Amino acid sequence: MDIEQKQADLIDHFVKQASAQQGSALGSVILEATSHPSLFAFSEILAVPSVAELERTENSVYLEVLRLFAHGTWSDYKGNSGRLPQLVPDQVLKLKQLTVLTLAETNKVLPYDQLMLELDVTNVRELEDFLINECMYAGIVRGKLDQLRRCFEVQFAAGRDLRPGQLGSMIQTLSNWLGTSDNLLISIQEKIKWADTMSELDKKHRKEVEDRVEEVKKSLTLKADVDFRGLEEIYSEPGGVMDYEEDRSRPKRRRHPIS
């Protein structure tokens, strides 16, 4: 089963569980969802009415935890740990994985120093083990570890849930991309039209050259034919050229010896 299908099945499972619970009972559902090793998307669970109703209640902390896993990072948790419950080890691992995905959204080359700072990792060996075993093997990222340059080159990263306000920015980005694509398409069409025009001109010029060559050939053939006919007329005129047999039949003049 691919990661997308597995995500969809897990999301459906937890949405059904959350829909069947209310209030503090949602705490165990949210803990299970945020600890699951194969779940990395939480917006659908956030959209469940019973979950949204936790806002401004004594159980709102569960909603804050879910929002943290939907949009936040390990640094966000450390900055708000005073008002959030302590995370279990599986949640810590999951939030650090999500932190890598967030960093990969904007940069395809992640320096080791930045990653160690964001993930609270103390050495390169520990960082590389985490990236290989917990990120690449999990299928959420693909990339190359460059020990010489001390960086992680990201080739693929799974997407996270959209943050509030991010949709508008994404729509604007896509609109700009669409406008650029339209302009590029117009430019390509103009170049194709120019190429077609040049091709037609080239064909026309080639035809003119071929026609001219044919005319010259015909002219040369006609001239050669006329010259040949002229020679025939010269050789066929009486007295023009002495016939060999006629020359033989003439009496030879005797030569007298010189005394």
C-alpha cells in the first residue's frame, strides 16, 4: 500500500473515532492520532465538529496539541511547552519528522547545523541516523546526505496541512504561475508561427531556385541542339566537305621527275 492510500485510510479511521467522541474523551483519540507512526496529516480531524467545539473549553488543550501537529514544529512546542501537555516519545518523534517536512517546504538544501538546531540533535551521526531511519525509510522524504558540504539535499518531501492563511498565498502563487505559463505559451506560439513563416519562405525560395535551374538546363539544351543542327547543315551542303569516295575516284596527277 502506498503512503497516500495509507494516509487516507488512517485519516478516515481517526475522523470516525473523533466524530463519535465529545469533550475530554477526545484526548485519547488525539493522543493516538498524533502518536501514530504513519499519520502525518491532521486537518480533516481538526475539521470534525466535536473537535472544533473544544475551543475555549477546559479541554481546549487537546485542540492546541492537534493544531501543533497540523501546522507546528518542534521549536514551536518548546516555545509553548508551559501551556501544553508533555509529549510522549512517539509524539516527540512525530513532531521532529514534521519539522523536517516544514523546513523542506522552502529549502531544498538543508544545512546540518540548521537541522541539528531545529531538532535538538547534538552530533552529525545522530542527525544522519534520524534522517535515514525516521524520515527516508518512513517515505516522507527522499534526498542525499552530503557529508562533505554538511547538508541534506531534498529531492522529495511530503506535504503538510495548510496553515491558516496559507491557502490565499498558495492561490496567489498558482495565479502568478498561470500568468507566466500563459505568457510563455503565447511566446512559444509566436515562435512557431515565425518558424512556419520562415519555412514557407524557404520553400518558396527553394522552388524559385529549382525553377531557375530548370530554365537554365532547358536553355543550355536548346542551345546545344541548335549548335548541333548548325553543324549538320554545314556538313550536308554540296562542296562543303569532300566525300571520301569522291576523292578516291579522282585521277591522280603524275609527278614529273626533276631534271
